[in-house]
Amino acid sequence: MKDQNENLRKPRGTEAYELILNKILAGEIQPGAPIVEARLAETLGVSRTPVRQALFKLEQEGFATSSSGSGFSVSSLTEREAREVYPLIAGLEVIAIEESGPLLPTIVDKLISCNEKLAGAKDIAAGIQIDSMWHDTLISCCGNNRLQSWVSTLRCTVYRYETYYMSDTALIAESVKQHAKLIELLRDADLDELSSELKRHYKFGMEAVVLKLTAECAAIGAGKLH
């Protein structure tokens, strides 16, 4: 009889997908860097087929890029993508809140607790993780599984940008302040203002990211000129 753990084991393609995505999100594979299929296949102890399947999925989600003759590489971070993704995730969270209805008050205490943890975060990496947890909690009452899946994918993209560019710990305090305002609006059942404030919250994050991207591009351009 097969071992129970073997029966419960994830498909190889799923394992490969999660491994590569986690390496990208953790910054172990930098933007623009090649993704070496043979090395990943060896790490997983599998053939290249599930690794290739995982890479195709990551390409569809925007985390990887393929080019003829060069294989796959980690997608670069761009101002255009940031300007596209942040409003998208904000809009989907608004829909999730609208669909949560009377269940919303049940998550207030969880949101407060999570925000207190965010206030105590000692570094930006921990802050970004807790911030993601806060937003996951905000939409946790929504029963639309497809919407939740889309938000999850977009959250990974946002996480990636914030990991690389939200290096100022002062932004943690600002997020805590904005979260507190959102919690009050939720508690008051002012969903219209809550939706507007949530969009402003994401716009603030997007503008912080774009500012960092613009500064880096300017620095690279100056380096090439001198």
C-alpha cells in the first residue's frame, strides 16, 4: 500500500510553480535574471516538463518572460505594470467588500489585531507580509472564489513591487494610519466612503512604487551618460 503522504503529494507542476514563484517573490531570482530550468528540475528531482509547465503559467501571470533561444527570465518591474495592477486589485477588493454584506462587521477585530501587528513590524519585509494579511482579511468574507483567485495573483504582483521598492519603513506607519481609517469606515458601515478610501489607499502605494521606479531609471540613465 502506498504511503499516505505520497497520495497527498502535490502534482510536480504545482510544486515547481510554487518553488519558482516563491524564489521570485523572495528576490532570490532578480528581475531580468534567467530562470535555469535544469537547475530547478534538479532541485525538485523531476524532469524539465513540470518545470516548463510552471514557467508557462508564470508567464501567463506576468512573473516570467520567454524569448526565442534564451529561455525564460524573471519579468522586469515596470511603471506601466504598477499603474495597471494597483487600480485592478483595488477595484476587485471593492467588489469583494460589496459582496461580503452583513458579514463585514465580523472581521473588525481581526483587522484591528492585524494592524497592531503591522505597527510593530521591525522591517519592511515583515511589514509587507502583514500588510498582505490585512488585505486578505478585509476580503475574507467574500464567497466569490474566482475573485479571490484573481486577487491572490495580483497580490503576489503587488508584493513583488513592494518588496523591491518600498524600502522606507516610514511607509509602514502610513499604512497603519490608512488601515485605521478604513476600519473606522467599515465599523460605521459607510461602504461608499470605504470603497473610495480603499482606492486612495492603493493609489498611495502605487505612487510610492512609481516614484522609486522613476528615480532608479533616472539614476541608470545618468550612469550611462557619464
